[in-house]
Amino acid sequence: MTTPEMMKSRLIEFRSRLYGKHDLSAVDDFVHPEFRSHNGLLKPGLDAYKAFARSFHEGLPDMRPDMYQILVEGDRIVAFTNWQGTHSGPFRGMAPTGRNVSFETADLYRLQDGLLIEHWDIVDRLAASIGLGLVSEMVTNRPVGPDAR
């Protein structure tokens, strides 16, 4: 029987190996062959997962996940993560900018046979886009909201 603590430990090890050590074999060890994500950037299958991770290894080679909260219920595990790295290589068609990138995600995984088989996520794409220099950060000294004049 897999306990919640074992599930948390395995997710930490998976992300540490895959993103911290750039060890693509972590996908083979932790992801089910029939893996499917509901994120349009992550296609089905192990090779697609490896290609997705490789794009981060190349574009943000020092990127690290800081999982500040992990919750487990039944066959589901949720990780709230802050990702930080430097855009020092080509990434999704963009030349390196040298900019620091920081964004957060909430990832929900379903496990089958102890492996990640299904994935949903919410990504703070605005923060990532600002970090990559795709969007200017809005700075204002004016009050905002319904009572602002």
C-alpha cells in the first residue's frame, strides 16, 4: 500500500531528478506509459514528457522547483510550486535574455500503479511572460478598484 508520505516523497524525488539533475530517466521511473496531461503544451506519452522537460533544461538550465505545499488524497496528489531559473538558452523560439524567471503552478496528478498517469495544472503564465520579457510589468501609483477616482 502506498501511503501519502510515500507519494509525497516520490513526487519530490521525481521533480528533483527531472528538473534539478536533468535526469530524463526519471520520466521512465515515475510516469506511466499511458500518461496524459490536460495542459496543451504537454503531449501524451513518455517521449513527449521528456521533450517538454528538455525544453526547460535548454532554456532555463538552472530552473528549480520549490514545492511549498503537497497534498494527497486517495490516488491524487497536488503540488503548489514556485519555479525559478535564468533564461540562458533558447526557449520556445526565444533567444536567451539572461532574465530571471519566476512563476507558480498548481499541479494535480492522478496515480495508477504508483505512477503518474494523468495531470492537470494551473500556471501563472503572466508571471512567466513578465520574467521572459514578453509582457511589461504594469507599475502604477494610482489606486485601483471600484472606488478609485
